[in-house]
Amino acid sequence: MTENGASAPQPYKYVPDFGAELERLRPVDLPEARSAYKIVLPGVIQTGADTVIAMGRKSSLWPMTFGLACCAIEMIGTFMANHDLDRFGIVPWPSPRQSDVMIVSGTVTKKMAPAIKLLYEQMPNPKWVISMGACATNGGPYTEYDRVLQGVDKIIPVDVYVPGCPPRPESLLDGFLALQRKIMEEKKMVG
Amino acid sequence: MTHWPETTTPVLPPDDLNTVDMTINIGPQHPATHGVFRMVLTVDGELVVDCEPYIGYLHRGLEKLSETADYRQSMGWWDRTDYLAGMCCEMAYCMAVEKLGGLEVPERAEYIRVIMAELSRINSHFMFLGAFGTDVGVLGTTFTYAWRERERIYDLFEEVAGDRMFPTYLRPGGVSMDLPENFEQRCRWVLDSARQGMEDLDGMMTGNEIFVERCRDLGPITPERGIALGLSGPMLRATGLPWDIRKAEPYSIYDRLDFEVPVGRQGDVFDRYFVRLAEMYQSMRIVEQCLDQMPKSGLVLNPNLPKTLRIESGECYIRTEGTKGEYSVYALAKGGNKPYRMKLRSPSFCNLSGLREMVVGTYVADAIVILGSLDIVLGEVDK
Amino acid sequence: MTEAQARPLPYPVGSQSPQEGLKDLLAKAVPGGLLTFGATATDLDVTVPPADLLTLVTTLRDRPELAFDLLRNIAGVDYETDMALKYHLYSLKHGHALQVTVPTTSGHPHVPSLTSLYPAANWHEREASEMFGFVFDGHPNPKNLLLEEDLHIHPLLKAHPLAKVEILQGIEEGPPGFKF
């Protein structure tokens, strides 16, 4: 049949056409993750101790419940059910002796500054500080008044600054996530 | 058989073995002080002999800074005073500026202001219910229930004005923008939800016999003594005196609205709690009446406002009923676009000055409950 | 019928504007033209020198037709050349309000304390004392209230400077902003 002419109809060949669907269903591009461990034998993990410790630290951050001013209300709101912080292992704790994170939530006045320093010194190492809101960062709207400290970083080291006046709960949540990233990056530091 | 000699005298500690008084410091960082408040209790055993409050840990210069800024710029500092109910503070400040500058407020804007102020009052009292429950010992349960409703009111504020806590929505001469389209429907939904939340809290606290026994007959105060100490708001109304500035010296449109002033019987901690709870129902009635009566359209900001507000001279003392009591603003203008002097009469400050009288003679654990029943906001106390 | 009518308030309803009848009452209670009357946008105003303050306030509190039983507020004002104290009084019985102005010299003027008449004056006077430098004679506890106890500054005086604002931003190289 093929010799007789090219006019003979070709047998129907089914070619499925998915259009752009494959492109649509392509898995997302994941950046190459830095794996914290590698599997040596099934069920055995080999990794550095610092990584494990840092993972433990970042997964159970206990912030000290320490309301200074207006930002404290948003801090409470972050702890409450709507923006549940417990799912990150972040549990508010009223004593500095068992806390890991200090959230400086509000205006730091010069009268309050010695108490904040004392609280910071009472916290065991390793400890981190989140400066929440404009007032704790640089004095915020009250910076021109001379009884107000122009930023809590004048007296204690600050790890994460959360902007806003007051920051929304989502901002504080983001601040905590940033702190967790920071803990993983600084895992070599022995606190 | 033991024979007791008849001359035995009862064994009592001699006079020189009396125990000494102990001093307990509470604060400035303490979960029960609701912020940065410090009090030093002198106790004899469990009994409080003396109480010395220390404030000023949040003194951030509201009055000084108000003198340095334009009339409209100062608003941000004023709603950060009572940070549980920012709109009430904005309303007092705006009324003072309007009184000095002789500005008219459109009718629709007045209604919007009252709605916002009363929603703020509900919001603030929810915070009180949550925090007070924690003080008394219901732990976090009341807090969680109260915050569910607070978040809904915050969401409503955000829809109206763009921010949750301090929207700076009010302006001298009206409000900054009109309400969104579905506001009435949303507001009624929020009110229904808040009413349900209040009933939950009511059952959880008033229906709890331990809570009631804990609060009854604690720190009572008479109306005469309350007036002498300068108490106001729910603290004074709990003593049985229905003195509410919305009724006594009516401002804005409160004289057109129908609401009651709940009072207590003997001014103890339970009455203070219950007056606030009853006040929330009245605030809901006010908001619903405002929604019914409000003009459906119209201006919300005075169109004749000058570009820069300059006030030649004037002096006024504007009284409003804040969430904690009489929130008043003394304003003095001497030309220019800045006030010469602004003074805040903050209700928490005056209520707190009566703390010593209520606390002395009670137990240490009760002192915390009495402090919780004052419902202080430190931003307002320390200015 | 509204419920406000059903349950009448046990006090008369006042207003936030100056009351005229009060002026006659005051002039009758304090004869001899000792008082200087004025008016603010909200209240009747009475000016009295510091020496006569205690007598006047005792009269205001104790006369039954005046009966100012609530001391609401004490506000100090610094006029740079001199100072003044504003007392805001209110009568729950009659529903009228009054402002008492006490002009003083600047510096550390002596003013009699009202704590013996109104316990509410205690903290207000301590605040005015630390913020402006008034000295209240007869105050039981004249310590600083809002400021630290060893500080002797008066922040609300016009002469008290504001703090210098530190600007730490905008020092990076090149124009600020995102690079697109």
C-alpha cells in the first residue's frame, strides 16, 4: 500500500495533548536545602551536636511576659487563640529565670531601664531580645522627651527589631520566625 | 498520770518577741500589676499594714510633647494614653480642640464618634473581664474568651479606619473618612457576637461561686469617701452613686440616647466587676440606637476647616466619660498652631491614688484582687 | 417614656458651659469683692491669690449652697514670666463646676496644700510639684511621683529642653531605596 501512493490515509495515531498542564503541575522549584542531618544507616542520624541543640532551642522559645506599654496588648493578642503562638512552641512565662526570650514591648523610660537591665541579667544563657515596636527600637513617637530612652539597645543587646506602632500580631509572629532563623544560623555560638 | 500543777500559767510569747513587719515589693515587672506599676506592701503575717504605690515607670511626656506639635499631629499621643480604648481618648482631645477653635461637627460624624467610643468601651471592659479573671484565679480561660471578642472588634476598627488599636480616626471637626459600605451589618454582627461572649463570661465568672465568694465584701468604700478620694467611673458607681458624665454633664449626642447607669450596692470588688459588666450591655444599646438614628449619608468632616488650625486664645476643661472614669482634658491656647498647655485628668491616676485606703487591712492575696478591680491602664496613669 | 424619666437621677444635670447663677452665689458667699471673675469656654473662673486659697476653698466646700465636694483636677501652667495653678471643682449636689486660678510667681512659689480638705489633691499636688516646681505647704508626702526620687527637674516648664533626636538611618552608601 505504501508503494501505490502517498495519498493513502495514515492510520490514526492517538497523541494525547495535555496542553500546558504538565507545566502547570510541575513541582515548585525548591532551593537546595541545607540538610541538617544525613542518613548513614536506616534509622540512624548523624549530625553535629550544635545543630541538634539549636533546633531544640528554636523550637521551645519561652518569652517572658513583660508588658511595658501599648505594644503589650498586641503581644497578649499574639499569645491568644487567634494568632496562636503555641504552635511554634512559644509559651509565655512570667518569670525571667526560666525564660529564653525577652520581648521589650513598649516605651522604655529612664526610670524603667534599670529594672529591664536587671531582668535581662536574671535570664539564663542563651537569651535573646526582641525589641517590639517603634518605642523600644528608637523611642518612637516619644523620642523627643528626655525621660524616654532612645531605644532599648542602649542598655541591652537586641536580636530582632519588630517595626510598627504597635506592630500587628503577624509582625511579632514574623519577628519570632526571624529569631528562629537567626538561632539556626548562629548555631556555632555556644551560649 | 500526769499531774498539772495548779499554778501553771498559759504560755504566751513575751512582749519582746513580737514579730517584725515584713516588706514585700511587687513590681514593676509582675504579672498581676497590669503593666509597670510597683507597690511596696508592709505586711504583718498575712495582713497588709501599709501600702505605698510607686508610679511613673511609663512617664513619657504626653503633655510636654503636645505643646510641641500641631493640633492635628498630637492625636497619636493622645490615643496612646488609654491604650485599651484609643477612640475615647481621641474623642476627648478632639472635643477640646473643637471647643477652643469653635469648630462644628457634622451630625453623622457625631454618631460615628459615639459608636466608635462605645465599641472602645466594650473592648476595654472585655480586657478588664479577662485580666480580672486571671487575677482572681480563673487563669487563662476568661482571657481567651474575652480576646475572641476583642479581636472581632479590632477587625471592625481595621475595616473602618485601617488600624487595630490606634487608628487616629477622629479629627478636630469630624472623622477622617466615611464608614465602609456594609458597616451597619458588620457592626450588628459584632455586637451579637460580643453579647454572646459576654454571656459566656458572665456564666463563667458570676455563675462561679468561688469567684463570687472571693470578691464579695472585699475593699468596700462608701460614696462619700469615694468622692473625697476623687474616684470616678465604675469605681464610684459601684458605691451606689449613679454619676456618669454622659448623663451628668452631657456632651456630643449622649442626651439623645436612652441608656441606664448601672450602680452597685456597697462598692466592693464584686460590685466594681458587675457594674462594668452591666455597662457593656448599656454600651451595646447605645451603639444599636446610634445605628438606627444615624443619618444614612452626609458629611463626616467639617468642610470649612482651615488648612492650618490656629487658635488665638482660649481655655477649656472638657469632661468626658472615659472607660475608667472621668477622662478630662484641660487645654489652653495662646495663639499659633500649637496648644500652649494640655493637661490630662486621667481616671486611672485618680482611682489609683485611693488604692492605699482599700488595701490596708486586707490580706496580701486580696490586695492583688483589689488592684485588679481598679482596672488601671499605666499609659494613662503615668501620661 | 424613656427609662431616664422612669429613673430620675439623684443629682441635677449640669452642662459643659459657664453657669451664670453660680457667679451671684459666689459673690454673695465671699463678700467684699475679693474675687476676680472670668470665664473659660466651659467653666466659670475665679482668680484668687495663694494666701486666700485655703479660705476660699473651705468656703466653697462647706457652704451648702455651693457644696463643691469633688476636686477633679489640678493643672499647673507656666507662662514663662509667671506661673499659675488651675483647680477644677465640681459639685455633685448642685451640678455646677468651677475653675479656681491661683497666679504665682515663677521659680518655687509656695501654695497651701488642699490635702486636708480633699484627699484627692494628694497625687495631683505631687505631680504639679515635680512638673513645675510648686511647693505645697502642708503636704504630707512631698516626694516625686512620676520622676525618679533623686531628680530635681521640672520637665513641663517651657525652659526645659527636649531631647536631641539621634538619626541612625540613611547613612548607607548610594541612594536609599530598593534596587530594581
